[in-house]
Amino acid sequence: MLSFFEKTFPHGVHPPTHKSKTQAKPVRRLPFAPELVLPLSQHFGKASTSLVHAGQEVVRGEPLAKADGFMSVPLHAPATGTVDRIELMRTARGPKTEAIVLKVHPGAAQEVLYDLPQEISKMTQEELVDAVQETGMVGLGGASFPTHVKMRVPEEHQVDTVLVNGCECEPYLTTDHRVMLEQPDDLLAGIRIAMRTVGAKKAVIGVEDNKLDAVKEIRAVLPQDDSISIQTVPTKYPQGAEKMLTKAILNREVPSGGFPSAIGVSVFNVATLAELGRLLPHSRGLIERVVTVTGPGVKKPGNYLVALGTPIRFVMEYAGFNGGAGQLILGGPMMGQTAASLDVPITKGIGGILVMTEEDASKRPHTVHPCIKCSSCVKACPIQLNPSYLGMLAHKREYTVMADKFNLFDCFECGSCSFVCPSGIPLVQYFRIAKAVLKN
Amino acid sequence: METVEVRTSPHVHGAPSVATIMRNVVYALLPICIFATYQFGLSAVALIIVTTLACIFTESFFNRISGTSDSLGDFSAVITGVLLALTLPPGFPLWMAAVAGFIAIALGKKLFGGLGFNVFNPALVGRAFVQAAFPVAITTWTPSLTAARFTEFIPSTLTFPFAVPAAVDQWNAQVAVDAFSGATPLALSKFENIPTDTFLLLFGTTAGSAGETSALLILLCGLYLIFRNMLDWRIPAAVLLGAFLTEEAFHLFDSARFPDPWFMLFSGGLMLGAMFMASDMVGSPVTPVGVWIFGLLIGFLTIIIRLFGGLNEGIMYAILLGNAASPLIDAATQPRVYGVTEAKIFGKKVD
Amino acid sequence: MTTNTSAAHSEVKLKSQPDSMDTFLRGIWQDNPVFVMLLGMCPVLAVTNSVVNALAMGIASLFVLFCSNTLVALLRNFIPKQVRIASYIVIIATFVTVVDYVIQAISLDLYNALGAFIQLIVVNCIILGRAEAFASKNKVGAAMLDALGMGIGFTLALLCLGGVREILGNGTFLGISLFGENFQAWSVMILPPGGFFVLGAWLLLFNWLKERKDMKALSPDLQLAETKN
Amino acid sequence: MATDSMMFVFLNACIINNFVLSSFLGICPFLGVSGKLSTAWNMGLATTFVMFVSSLCAYGINLLLIEFQLEFLRLICYIAVIASAVQLVEMTLKKFSPVLFRALGIFLPLITTNCAILGLALFQTFREYNFLQSVAYSLGAGAGFTLALILMAGLRERLQLSDVPNVSQGAAMSLMLAGLLSLSFMGFAGLGN
Amino acid sequence: MTVSANNNSESSGQQKKSETPPPVQNLPSNTVMIRALGGIATIAGVIIVFVFQFTQPYIAENKRRAIEKAIYQVVPGAVNRTSYLLNEQALMLETEFNESESSGSSTVSQVSTETIYAAFDASGKLVGIAMEAAAQGYQDVIRILYGYSPECECITGISILKSTETPGLGDKIGTDLKFLANFIALDAKLNQEKTALLNPIETVKHGRKTADWQIDSISGATVSSNAIGKMLRESTKKMLPLLIKHLHKIIKS
């Protein structure tokens, strides 16, 4: 009903947010783990190529790997130490990938030595894109898409607005919230860089209305000329999805299979821009990030600034378990992945560690009923797909029909349909399988 | 903590399970059953018990012979049984009620593979079958609130299996409070042009099927489910709206011949059908527009059958026809997908 | 030696006998036009509301099938390929007209009960189908046997339906009351939905029997396969 | 509603005594072509069209036969006329509307043996409908056939995505569905009183 | 040797017959086709005509017997009958009509004409008139024959000619004795001017019959009962005033 008056997108769901545990906790730096694991592929695109060899000493902030082409980003050393080895290591994504293992020098000062101020206002758009690539920046919201790629607008498109995504609609996570509260100036700097790079005259920050303190904080530093504004949107999942945000704030729809730049929009996450605004003027690299560690299975929930490559086990030991065999989710509960092992490292795309107890896990439906056509999923799907019918098709392995007639590939796996399904059908999993089968 | 469970997202679930929803539907039907008992006494109780048991036994019988897992836990068979009883005349012979229960589950549900795969509302399949099989018994009504209702059965209730039920004409005349006892408000209106007070219809002291008489009670029970978010409010709303608008049009055209729309809304099984049977999820469309079309169609057909058909009640057939049409409605009303400009009808691209 | 010849003799006999018997029996069971081939469904559903109607319809169809099959087989070398369908339809329509008049002459009540479905025998796919698939390629004798088999199979199927529908729907068989006055008839069986339901139920029954047979047949096969391995 | 009004004749053939579900005409294509919605829709259109044409032809032929007192040749004439009408329709379509021909083409030969067409011609003769009533009757029958066909196709398409037990798959299921549809259409019985 | 020679001569002869090659292939087969179809049509024609001739008397007899049975059922005491045609202009014998029709001097064929059957008893006295009536019932059109007695100015009986009413419910209109008793002497008096019925026939709810012109309907089969009442009401309204006007003709003959 309220959607008539408020700026939002149709459909969506309202999972309980569970943010109160951590949203008031300032970001605290986590100590360095004795050993850091740095996979060469922490981003969407080609893996970077290593610049170091085993036994080499590196200084915090020094590049460890360089980008392999345009669809790739470099990797910087999160701590001063010695390269122990380069070998296949387990990562959160599952398969083992090549990673640099760094032994941290216990007593080192851990100051960032690679610091070279640069004059941003004199750089061209091309130079800016290259500079962004040099920071190793990727989307910190979870997708890990190289930021500089997003910033290079295709020639046929003209971007007029930069949308800054401060929604953080995933339950439990509060990293973006804390960043907005604590680094409003960095954020503004980042927004200006983004605007210059994509050639937009306007920027809008979209924040869900459960983070009004952050709105207030940002509003205080906004420029007078209205080029950058802030807009509250209703708290609803998946408000933070790129497509949903453009619909909600600008009432524009990203074409199916296309990029936001086709409708004159570039969307960046607040944490990404804040980090960019902090790093780029000094041409530093991305070496640490804020991670929310929370969930019923954690003793000291909070927002931690964690050096990339820190093993999750180390983070968990610091934050404390409540005990009991549960489930470990990297990211939010709606779209995050379960970690197969505690030995995987924190990478650029991990914004949260969520520990569920066994009790929580058992609350989920364990028997799958047939679809009763209740239409809950249809009412939930933000893309207006028909998950009910897609699910039935998937059940009968009619994958081609799903793609040809029912727009399977527009699904971005937000999980809303599975969340509301009373029959407990793992719809998103079905769709992932269907997509995977079709892609092969 | 060492044994972490690997699962795909989403990792939280926010909806009541099928069994929970179904259980709540049963709760919502209970007051209606109690009212039916208050109104029609022993016969109504026996009727509800017999249809429910018939449904449960049929369900477990087919589960056993087809080797599928136990599906009684989802309560859907119980709902079918109770709903079926509520749509039958209170004096309906018990053996016929058992037949209806068997047909409802066997033909209406198990034939298609069980809950979720059925295309018609099982309770209505059962009722439509006995309506066609035993047309006399199912149109034999008895008066409500008779004095001895808690001590004796309606004579036709205890008919010997496969035998013709005893005539209730004499019994009706004996227990009748007024001249029209035993005739349903719709029949009175249609065949004799005698209106019934809307107040009576709301509180349900009229004759009729066991559970359809009190429109107000049904409305309240339906609202309970709607507020618990276990019933799609759009379907009952659309059915009632469709019926109201159709009847209003006829009423404006000739108010002497066609009764006023409020009468139509509160009489007969419209309220029960709209709240608990049209809204049955399995047989209704899933698309946002489709749901409204479905409801309006049912409302429209109900009134057309009531006014011009051979029967004085049409909600049952209207819902069955709606069920039959719902795949078509779904196919024709697929919503426009975000970011897709061309519309698709019946899965085909349309410019 | 003697035993050998007699064995050979009996073998020949066995071989020749089943051939004609097979033609006849196939239509009744293995290739039953209604239950297996699902042909000629319209009369099957429409006129089986009583055994008498079913029987009359069955015999009428049998007659038309027999006559047209015979005539088609007789004329099979005389009819050019290009006009065969037209010729068959004319032949069939002729015999249907004959049946139509004969039934009118026998009993007007029966004629009224069967309605237009007597005339609709013309478009019953079984008859054209047998003329095309069998009679046009076989000798007269075989064609007659085939027609008899198919016709009897069709009639039996009609009786299966008519019997159930009349017994349940009216409490009678061939008009004779079975359960006495007090039996509550299930009028749905006589109504159109009943036709669909009863035929559907027969098919379900056959499906179920087949499934069970397959399951039983499967197990020895599996054992065989295992021993081979 | 007067029983001889065009509206009533139309509704009677379409829903009250639906050709397929209540009069059992055209069962073979009903069971055979109702597997897919798009096919069913095209088949329905083609049949309606042929019904219309052959009903007109049958009306004319019947007048001629009565004039010359040759009623005993009615059946043979009707079947010949329908077969030629189908052929004619096919040729006309091919020439004037290739698009429609491609859509309906493969169904046209099937229609010749559709007993709904001959049944329509025979029924309209038995009921002694006049010209306009015949038109209404043929259109009603066609609409009824199409309606039954697409409803069935919709249901069957949905059931293809269901876990239907092995025993009830195939023709048995189709017949049961037809029975349930027929049961639902009984609600229209007595319409028009 | 001879065989091959024969073959040769035949093929050469064929080639000589015509100069243009393509029709050579078609011409004989066309003849064959026409001959085949013609032959089959002839056989068909012979069979049909033969059977038609043979069965016609039986069919006519069956039809006559059926209609007479119905007439004698609805007009008690009748043993004989004559068919008349009645319309707004005239009443004439069916036989007369057929003659005038064939001679081309038809006067009645322009307006809607109903067949009525005058029924006589053994002494040749007119005991009643039987007429057809029809109306839409529950399932389809119901057609009945009803008898009217000019003497008592009442309907004396009905007989169902065609009905597809629900078995066990609507079809009771032809079997339910209590219902049929309504029509033993159903009042159908005309008014003074003989232009309309004094009391139009009406159907009332089961058990509420109070007047002679009312039909007590079958419990549970209201629609079918109503249909009978409706068809009688409409038929009597239209036919009786006409009939009375011409009644003297029948009595005289």
C-alpha cells in the first residue's frame, strides 16, 4: 500500500533485520594473524599474476600481484612480512585456487609505506580509470566486480547519475552502516571521484530508513550545490540490489541482460566509494576491509577492520564462539555462501561472517512439499518473474523453456522466493542449477 | 563448530510451512463447524466426522497402494473433509457423504499425484460428483434450530448404504417453525420470489448447507486467516466484488425480478466458497492480475448460474470452472518482467 | 520317424491356426479399438448409458464394419489408390444408411435413444481405419475375420461401459432390476461426466494391471541379467 | 430467453450442451490435440471455421434434398460436402491467407473425420434450424469446441509439470479430466429458464 | 517368343494412340478412377434404394403406431384419429394440404402451421384434440403431446415425446404418477370472448396446488416441472382460441 507514496520497487520481502546487535558498535581493528592467505583471484574476472616469490620480504601496501588485463585488479600486501609459499589453497568459493601465503613479521610497525599523493583534479577520465584499477578496488558489497571496469562507460552510453548504494538490505550486516557513520568525508571524496570518472553531474545516495543516523551524518557534509543528494528508501529486501535501487530512486529499469549505464546510471556501494576516497588520493591499494561478525553463535559480535587474507578461524577465535555445531555464512543470510571450512581467508568480497547455531539451522524447513501455487514467491520476486512456474519447470528439467519463455536469466538469485516458500522448495538452488546446465 | 553445514542461500526462511497454514485453516473452520452443530445438531456432527474420516482413510489408502510417503501430516485431507461437510445439506445421508469424501480425495487429488498437483478443489469435486449422482438428496433441505436437534438425527442422515434416503417432507412439516422451513433463502428468492432478511442471512438462522448459513461468522473466520497472512485476501475480495457488480447491474436493470446485491452476497454458499474454496491456492492463478480475473470470473459466473441457471446455487460450479480456467488465466497474465520491454502472452512474444 | 512327422504336422497346424485366430482375437483383446487404440470414442461415450443402447450400437457398428470390410476387400484390386478414401467413405456411408433405416424399422424407441450416433458411425475412425489398414491389403476371408474381431472387441468395450453405467446409474441390467426398489441410483453415471469417468476408470484399471504385470515380469529379467553378469 | 433465439442456440451449443463435454462430439481431436495450448487454440479456430462453412453447405444441401425428395441420400451427401468443404477451405486459405494456412494447415485434413462436423450438420437438420439459427449453432458449437479444447490443454500443460502417478498417466488422465470438466459444465444446465 | 511379341505390339500400339506424352499416363487412370467411383456409387445407390423401399413401410408403420399410442394415451377413450393442420388463417386436413401443396395452390405454407390430431371414439364422436408443445427444460428442449377435451375444456393428459432430463429427477415428468395426475383434468377454460385462457396454467411448488389450473410440481425437479407448465401455458394460449374458432369443422367432418 505504502509503495504508492514511498520510493521503492514492487514486491520484495521483509526478513527480520537482526542489525541491532552490531549497528551501534564502532569499527575496531583486528590484530594481524600470524599467517595471511591471499588468493590471486579475489575478484570477478581474470586472476592477477604474482610479482613475488617464496621467501621474498614484502612491506605493507606493496603490490604482490599485478592485474592481468583490463578485467583484473592488482593485489597488495596487507601486512609486512615474508612470502612463505605460493600454492593452491582453499577459498570461500570452494575450489582451491593459487594463493600467496604471507608470514606476518610479529614485531613490525605495520605502517603503510606505499603512499604517493596524486592530484586527482588534473587527471583525465582514462587516467582515473587506470588509477582506480591500481588500487585493486572491487565492489565491496559482495559481488567483487572490479570497480574500474564499472567506471569505464561504454562509448554509446551517457551516464548522468551516480547512484550510491547505502541500503545494506541483507539482514545482520552493518558494515556499510558503520562506514557511512564513520567515514562520511571519505565517502564524499569517493563520490566525487566516481562522478568525475563516469562523467556524471549528479549523485544520489540511497539509504534505507532504518539507518537514519547515517543519513543525518552524511547530510551534514553534503555540498550546497545539490549535485550530491541523499534519499531514504523503505527498508525492504532486496533494496540494495542495483536494479532495485535504480527502480526505487530514479524509476528507471536496467534492461534485461544489460548494464545500468544503458539507462544513464552507475551504481556503487558506499563502502567501495568510501574506501576509494581514502585510498586513491594517496594511490594506496586495498589491503583491509570492514567485516561484520555476528549471529547467534558469536560471543562478541561487532564490526571489525580485518586485513585481507586473515583466516576465518582467526577472526572467529577473536570474536568468540558460543559453541555448538552450527552454520557459517560468509555474507548475509539471503545471498551469502556457507563456508566449507574455517581455514578459508577473508577476501575482498566478504562483508560479513554470520554464525548460526544448530537450533537456527533446524528451524528451516527440512521436508520439501510440492508447490501449492500459493503465489507467495510471485508476490515476492523483485524482478516479477514467476518462480512458482519456473520451479515446476526446473523440477521437470525443462531448462530451455525456463530461459526462453520465463526469463530465467533475469533472476539474480536474491533468495526472496525461497525465503517465502511455504513448501520449502529450494527455488534459488533450482535456478542456479538450471543456469549452470544451460551455460554448459 | 567443526562440522559446518554446507547449504545454498538463502539461509533463512520466513514463511509458515504448508502444514502450519493448513492447520490454521482447520482452526478457522472450527467455529463454523461449531455453529453448524448448534444449528443442525447431531446430524451435522455426524456429517462432519464421516466426511473427514472418509477423506483421511482415502488419503492413507492411496498413499499405501502407491507407495508414497505419508501425506496426512499436511492436514490437507482434513480440510477437504471438513469443507466438504460444510457444503452438504445437514440431513445428507452419511453413506453418500462417505462417497463424496472418497471421490474428493481419489478423483480430486490423488489421481493427479496429491497435494499441489490437483487442478480442481478436491472438496468441490466431491460435492459436484454427489450433486450429479444424488440430485434429490443433495437438494433436500431441512429446517435449522429444531427443538430436538441434539437428541435425534434428521431421518435421512442414517440411511442404509446404497439405499434411497427416507423422505423428510413429513418430518419437515412436523418440526417446522414457519411455512418456509426447509427452503433455502436462494430457492425462496428464485422460485417463489420471497426475499429473506439480510440480518437473518448474516447470523445464519436460515436453512441451507451445514456450514454456509452464517455469512458473518464465515467472514470473521476468513479474516482471521487473512490477518495471519495465510489466505490471499485478493481472491475472496474479487469473488465478492464480481458477484456484487454483476448482481447490481441486473438489479438496476430490473429490481423487481432480481434481488438486491447484498442479499446475493450473504445468501447461499457464496461467502464460504469465496473465503475457503475459491481461495484454495492450488487451483487458483498465481499472477497478480490473474488472481483478480479469476475472482471476478467466479463471482460473475455464480450470479449468472443463480439467476438464469437450473440450480439456485452456482458458487460450486463457478469455482470449478474457475479452477479449470486458471492455467489459461495464468498463461495470459504473466507479469512483465523487470527490464523486459516486450510483453509475452501465452509464452509467445507479442510486439 | 512317425513321432517326428506328427510333430511336424502339428507344428504346421499350430502355425496356420493361430494366424486366422490371431486376426480375430487381436481386435478383441490385444488391439482392442476402444481400450487400446482409443478409437471411435464418441459413440463409446455417448450411447453407453444403457446396456441395450450399447449392444445396439455395437451390433450396428459391427455390421457396418463387417460389410464395408468385406466389400473393400472384394473391390481392393478394382479401386485405384487415388480415390480409395473417397470410395471407402461412400461404401461406409451406404451401409450406415442401411443400418439407420433398419433400426428405424425395428424400433423407433431404440432409434431415438441412439440419436444421431447411428449416422455418426460414418466418421467412426475404426471403420475407415480397418478399411484402409487391413481390408485394402488382405483377402476377403481375412478381412471378414478382422472385422468380426474388431467389431466384437468394440461391442465388448461398449458393453463394459454400458454395463457399469446402467448397473450403477439405474440399478438395472438390460432393464432388469438388480437391487430392488430401494436402491439409490447414481444418476451421474448416466450423465455425460459418468461416461468419461467410467471409461477413465476402465483405463486406470488396465494401466494398473499392466503396471503390476510389468513389475512381475521385470523381476525374473533382472535375475537373468544378474546371473549372466 | 426464447429457445429459438440465436443467442440461446449459440449458448446451448457452446456451454449448456457443450459439443464435446455434453454431447460427446469431437472426442478424438479433443483427446488428441489438447496436449499443447497453442496447438489446441489453432485446432479450435480451424474447426470453428470448418464448422461454419460446412454448416452453411449442409443447410443448402438439405434444402435441395427436400426439394427433390432425396432425404435418404442425406448422409452420403453430407459427408461428401464436408470433405469437399474442408478441401475448399484448405485451398482458399492457401491462396488468400498463407499465414493462417500455415497455422491451421496440418489440422485441416484431420477435421474431415471429426465427428463434430458431421454431428453439427445432422443435429441442425434434426432440430430443423433455420438459416440464422444454423449460423448461430455452428458458431456456438465451434466456440464450445474451442473452449473445451483450450481448457483441457491448459490443464494438461500444468499436469505435465506435476508428479502424476504412472497409473493415471495418458488417456486415463485425459478422460478423467474431461469428466471433471464435464461435471463443471453441468453448472450451466438449465441456463435460460 | 509369343509373349514377348505380344508385349511389343501392345506397347507400340499405346504409343501410337496419342501424340502428346503427358496425358498418356493420366488418361487411362482417370477412366479407371471414374469407373471405380461410378461403380461404387452405383452399388451404393442400389443398396440404399433397395433397403429404403424395403424398410419404408415398416418405418411409417412404426411412426404411426408411436404417434397413435401417444394420442390415445393423452385423449382417453380415443380409438381413431385424423391429422389436421392449424394456423391463424385456416384449419385443413393434412391430406388436403398435401394435395394443395403439390398442386401449387398452397395457402397455409406461408405462416407457421401446427399439426393437431383430432381423436375420435369408437362411435366416431370427437373426444379430444392432441397437440404438441415444447420448451427448454433442465438439459435440453422437452417436447410433449397433450390432449385437450373441448367438452370439459380441460387438458386430459400429456405424453413425453422427447426429453433428456436428469435421470431420476427431471425425467420423472414422464413417470411420476402423482405428477401426471395433474393432467387428468387440468382446467383450460377460455374467457367469454374466446380469445384467451380464463386462468393461465401455472406451476406451483410441490404440495401447494389449490386450483384446477395449477400444476403441482415434482419435489426437487422444479425446473422440469416449470418447463411443462410453461409449454402448456404458451401452447394453450396460442392454440386454443384458434382451435375453438375452427372446431365446428372437425366436428362436422
